[in-house]
Amino acid sequence: MEVASSFSMVMAVLTDPMAMLWTFVGTFMGLVFGSLPGLTATMGIALLVPITYSFPTIHALGMMLGVYVGGIAGGAVAAILLNIPGTPSAVATVLDGHPMAQQGRAAKALGWAATASFFGGFISWLILATLAPQVAKFALRFGPPEYAALALFGLMIIASVSGKSLIKGVISGLIGVWLSTFGVDPIIGDLRFTFGNINLMSGIAVMPALIGFYAIPQILRSLSEEQTMEMNTKTLNLSDFIPSLKEIWRSKFNIVRSSVIGTIIGIIPATGGNIAAFLAYDQAKRFSKSPEEYGKGCPDGVIAPEAANNGVTGGALVPLLTLGIPGDSVTAVLLGGLMIHGLQPGPQLFSKSPDIIMGIFTTLLIANIFMWVIQLVGIKFFVRILRVPTYFLAPMLVILAVVGSYALRNSLFDVWLTILLGLFGYLMLRGGFPMAPTVLGLVLGPMLESEIRRTLILSGGDWSVFFVRPISAVFIGVSLLIALTVAVKSFKKGKNADQVEASI
């Protein structure tokens, strides 16, 4: 009986023109919000929740899920074309996406981003639809030690995104961790580095920092140097931008691995697409036969983060629907949207409203398909941005940077903070310091600090608790192995360089 009811609900959604229309509209709006720096999926859903109040439940959920899927995928557009991540989860996409655009392969990069996003969303949808309750139980096993170990493991990725100089990458990461300590102490409530400014009590938000570190330096560099944003437009290749089945099959392990990583990270509450993207990028580079190509325009460097951050979309819905616990900031807003429509996420939602659950599963899959199609159709329009002269594009980006940094918290202080961090980021850029480790340290720093201290308080100062719990022990062990491997490689690289210099 339940199977027949579920099938009828799926068919009801698929044959409902308005459900399909609102899901399409939501996905399109999500792509727009995601591609404009500062206008995130979270903001898009928050703006749409009041509008959908009078909608039928499935229509409203389809529209909100469309914004979620489109918003995460849309961040790759600005990341690839302008070297400015549209969303925090697209930071890792910049590393290889923009070099591909500089080489005249912007359309190919966008095609891979759209395709990887679809497969990431599809694989996470499969896991959500088949294993949601079982997988949610795994997420409940994460306590303070596991979160701390996960943050430590994430910080080890700095070695993969440091560029040519590991030392400069580590320094950039430490700067990010230091910036994450601004505000109120998470345990005892003391003020740190607020300089008497009440606006700094809540710390440095990720979006103003992201816009500052990526948008402002890029704008200043384009205006002060001969290199312009429309470089290589003469060699811009608009043909063959959709990956072939042969190319997709060749990258199957990267796609599946990154999608699963994104789904798992999404299932764990209080994480997010930015962590998943960096983890997937790091693992793709480690398993690659040509790791030296990463950071220079490698398609696998676009596939991994985009499959991962879109894998988060389905993963984050697992704890939301099964336990009533939001997996990230977007699903926290989605929780409010569900409750407005009289739905209380949790175990009873599956038994009391199986039709709604099937409706959510169906509209999520449809949103992923729409996201893929809209992006592939729009690629030829997106790449036209590269043909816009710098003196037109730079002022537009400045306006977007200001609006994006202001819109998140309606704070003029965030605008000044964005400009200040942007000037600092430009100096770092001129000095050869990479931006990605700084953002990574800013994102993971609060989790590492608060969870370590919380663990020590609960254990009475016993550090061994990190090593007796299986999950945290595995994360710490892998982190130490990565650190040892990086140290050995750096030592050998330095030794070989000395031998070459001596031979000369």
C-alpha cells in the first residue's frame, strides 16, 4: 500500500505543471543568487519562504529545493570566469577553474562544473532516498572529539592548496585561523581582538572575508596590471563544452568519490559545502596520476569540488528530514520553511507524511536535472562575461562586492571590513601568498578551537579521549600521516633543488 501511495505521489509531482514550473523558477533563481558573490542560497531561500506561504506544500518545497540546488551550483560560474567564488563552497573551484578560463577553456570548465554538480547531486539523492535513516544514525556518533579531529584533518588540506610554496601556504592558513579567533570566546565569553568595536563581537563572517580576499584583489590586479579579465577571448573555445560519455567514464572514480565525500560531510551537522569541496579536491589530487597538473587548469580540479559541494545538498537533508537537525545554514532556513507549511521534520515525518517525503525526493531530483540543463544551455551566454572590457567589468564587480557584503547582515561595517580585508588580500597576492588556505583556516578555525576545548572540559583535561574514540582516532591518524608525507616530500624536493644548484 505504501509503495503504491509513494508511486502515485511521484507521478502526481511529475504530472503537475505548476510543481515543475516552480521548481524550475527556484532552480533558475538559485543559479542567479549563487553566481553573484554574496547572494547565497541561504539568502535566496530566506527571501522566498514568505512568498511560498500561500503555495501548496509540494510547490513551495520544490521552489525552495530548487534555490538550494541552483545556489550551490551557481557559485562555480563567477569562480571560473572571474576568479571570484560566488559562494563559499566554490572557493576550491577557483584553483583550477579560473586557470582553465585563462587558457581559453572557460566553456569546458563550466561544462564540467555543471556535469559534476549534477552527478554530485544525483548520487547524494540516491543515498538520501535509500539510506537516510541508517546514515543519520552514523552522524549522531559525532561528538566534540570527532568534530575537532575532522577540523584538524581539514586543515591538512592546506598542503594541497598552497601552490608553489608550502611555507607561504601554512602562513596563509595561520592568518586565517587567527582571523577566526576574532569576537567572543566560544567557551568563557571573553572578548578577543574586538578593538572596542561592537561589530566584531560576532567575529568575521565568511562572506565578507570571501568577497574581500577574492573580489577586491582581483579587481585591483586587473586595474593595476596589464593582465585583464578578458584575456584569451580570441582563443575562447565554445565548441565541445559538454563532457563526452568517454570523458565522464574516465573521471568516474573522481566523480563518485567526491560525491560520496560531499554527501558524508553534508550528513554531519555544522559542516558545509566549503569543507566538502576542499576535502574532495585534496583526495582527488592525492589519487591522481598527475598531481602536478592541479592548480594549473586541470579538469579534475573542477570536477572534485563541484561534485562534492553539490553532494552536500542531498546529504544535508538526511539529518534534517530524519532527525529534525539542519545539516548546514541553508537547511536551517529550509527547516523554517517546512514548519511554516505545518511539517515537523523528524522520524515521524516518514511514517505520518510519506507522500511529502516522496514529493521532496522527487522535486530534489528534478531540481538537479533543471540545474544541469539550465547551466549547459547558458554556458554560451556566461562566457560572454570574458569579452566585457575591464573598465566596464571592474566597476560592476565593485558594486556587487559592496552589495553582497552588505546584504548578508545589512551591515555597513561588513562593507568596510570587506574593503580592508581586500586590501590586505591584495598585498598577500603580490607577495605570492595563496588565498585558499586563509579562507580554509577562517572556516575551520572556530570548529577546531571550540571542539578541542569542549572535549577537554568534558573529559577533565584528558587528551587521550581523542585517541580512544574510533572516528576521531582515524581522522587524527590520517592527518598525522598526511603531515609526515608532506614533510618528507618537501625535504626531498629541497634536497634535489640543492643538488641541482650544486651541479650548476
